[in-house]
Amino acid sequence: MTEQTVLDKQIREYLLPQCFNAAVKAGAAIMKIYKNDDYHIDLKSDHTPITIADRMAHNTIKECLGPTRIPVLSEEGREMLYDERRNWEMFLLVDPLDGTKEFIKGNNEFTVNIALMMNNECIASALYVPYHQKMYVAAKGLGAYLIRDVEPKEDSSLNQKEIEHLLERLPLESASHEEFRVAVSRSHQTPETHDRIDQIRQQHPDLKLIEQGSSYKFCLLAEGTIDYYVRTTNTYEWDTAAGELILAEAGGCTISYPEGRPLCYNKEDLKNPWFEARSATCKL
């Protein structure tokens, strides 16, 4: 058995189920607060909002994934200097509550992102949409999948076989559509966003704009429900790593915009460049 085969087995049998259950438990913590409508909103140093749900989801994931002994780089964790993390061979890149603004607005478009990174490349991920009870999972070279009707549970404990029984391969045949669908961030649009959309409209006069919050956009691209997404405002590595792998394993791609380069991870500066993402069937 090769080293890669052993790693793939460990991911399938142990690490991915751990990430799955951690995401579901974090989703349960988030939904408990979401239903109570008491978010304890503060502003972080970069003037973005943080709620008690962000903090509770972070703590839940840290507790759930602690037994793996894999270091966690989380949006809501302590700031880690580059010298501390630059030589990590494996780590977990986490956004406990992606789409905090959408959470606060009450529009249901928020996610839990957990990416398992090796040599600064995502090799497995779980991305949970707790309100819609949809879980997306992927492992490098093994495909991307949707699991429906995953209820937020504080005691989630599914194992590999139970999870594999529920998998639905992405992209979905049922997601086929006629018009060209472009996703844009609900809360983060710029003139450059609309300039790019105007360019695409020349090629696709039937273009339909879909506003959507959080990394759920990557999942809809992986499904084939939407065709294209462009982002021309700040994002961070934890916003994209899990979704990027899910999209890639579903046949799509994510590249910097307008340069067209791969996104890099565990950089000294954790900000992403502008980027665009395309579904497997995107024709541009």
C-alpha cells in the first residue's frame, strides 16, 4: 500500500467524518443562536462583524477536531504569525461561520467551512449549510458530493459507512438549465464586479444574476445550479479553501481575476486576490 493510498484511507475513514461531524455540531450551535435572535454583535479590528454564533461555532470545531492533533487556523482563532505556521505540513483551515453579515440580516445564507490542508493545498473539505440542511464534502481525486437533509445536531457522530451511504455525486443532473447564471455576493459588489458581468453579458445575452451570500456560491457552482461567480472585494483563505476543492472535484475551477492564476494558501498575508469561479459546464 503506497503512502498516498494510506493517506486517502485515513481521510475517508477518519478525518473527513471528523470534519463532517464538527461542521454539523457547529451548525447546531449557530442555529440555536439564529433562532433566538440575540447575536451579541461586535466589530473586529478589520471592522467586520462578529457574533456570539461565530465564537461558539469556533469553540465547537476546536473541541471536536482537537483529538486529531492537527493545528487549526481559524478566522475566529488567535492570530498566528507566519513564522509559527509557515512550516506546517498539515493543518485545518476553518471559517466557523462564513457569511456573518447574511446571518445578521436573517437571510439564511451562511455556512461552516472546514478544509484539511496538506503542503498548503486543500485535500479534503466539509462545507455545511445548516439552515438548508445541506452538506458538501470532497476529497482530492475522489470527487465531490452532496448530502441532503443533514439536521444540525449537537451530538452528530456519523461514521464513514453511514456518510458514504448518503452521498450524491456532483455536479447534479437535475441542476441543468438554459440561461447563463452568474452569482454575485449579496453584500460585496463593486464597479469591477459589474464591469465583468457586462463583458460576459455580451457573450451571454440571456445572463441571469443571482445574489447569494457566503461560500454557498461554490456549492451551487459545484451542483451546476449556477455557472459563474466573480469576486472583486476582500476575501480570506478560510473563505475559499473548502469550497474551492468541492468545485474542483465537481469539474469546475477557481482562478485569480484577472490574472488567471491558481489561488495560494498559507501565505504570509492570508488575503486572497480577486478571483472568478466556473462550473464544470461554464462556457466563457
